[in-house]
Amino acid sequence: MRPADLPFSEACERNGPAILAVLQPLLRDARSALELGSGTGQHAVRFAAAMPWLTWQPTEVAARIDALAARVRLEGTPNLDPPQALDVSAAGWPSRTFDAVFTANTLHIISWEQVHDLLRGAAGVLQPGGLLAAYGPFRYGARHTAASNEAFDRMLRDRDPASGVRDALELDGLAAAQGLRLEADHALPANNRLRLWRKRSAGQ
């Protein structure tokens, strides 16, 4: 497979630099990161290349992993590990721990039950003091941050009633139950956010 034949996301190309600008200084002392729902692999390739001091582990559901693996083979740097199949609701989360977990544009696609599973699993594989970063659209209470996000939410729910733009405060409650404390909420272009939760260290 040639690079030109790989699945390609315009959104990943647009949002990657803005996400990286926030993550890069935060992960300066990290040595390992797990990405959930790596999709086309464009974020994985970009972020691993920009942060050569850490090992980046991409994951995707088994049905979509072949194209991701092809991109990693063709474009990946030595610190980008081969992708692993991972379903957030199933057994098979990595047995190792990570300094950071990253996911982009997943929380509004998966069901609310799977959101619970993702937060629980992420907390389980994070080192104490580790960082969970989630990128995408969020709403706050009954309010969307933009009319375009409200329309996107309607489209998602019409397609799959189990999906939809998630409420940031509800997510914070779920995260807190897993020992994850909200650290920052960054506004990024196109009415998206990068929300960061930190796993409590021992004794906190």
C-alpha cells in the first residue's frame, strides 16, 4: 500500500497542530502515551515524530486496524509502536501503564456506557500523576458552544441515538469517580476543546 492509498482525514490535518501545541509541553517529561481510537493514524504519526522522547502506542478496534498499521509502517518513526487492537468495552487493555492517554473525536461516537468504560480503562492504565487528554466537541449543561455543534449533535443522534456530543460536567463526574481530576479545558479551533484530567497520585 502506498501513502496515497491510505485513508485520510482532513480534520486530523487541520486539528493536529493545535492539539500538539497544547500536548507537547505537557508531555515533556513523559515517556509513554497510549492513543485510543487512532483512526487513520495521522495524529499518531504527527505526535510521535514531534515528541521523539516518548513511545506512542496507537490502538483501534480490530475491524479498522489494518489501514492504521499500514500508515504506521509507511510513515511512523521508531518511537511509534505497531498498533494494537483495543475495544474499550472488552478485556484486552494493555497490561503495562502509561504516562498519558490521548483520544480524539471518540467520546461523541461511542455510547455513554462505552464512555464509562473508556474512562475506567484509561484510569486503570495511567501511572499516578498521569494525564488523560480528550479532544472534540463538548456541551456545558444544556448549552452547546456553537450552533454548528448543536447541528452536529442532532446529526449524530439521528444516526445513532446512543451517540452525541457529551456534557463536560457529566464527564468530569465520571472521571472523578475513577480518580481523575480535571486540570484544564482548552478552547481550540472549530469550536472544539481539549480537556485534560490528571490521575491522582498516591496520598491525594
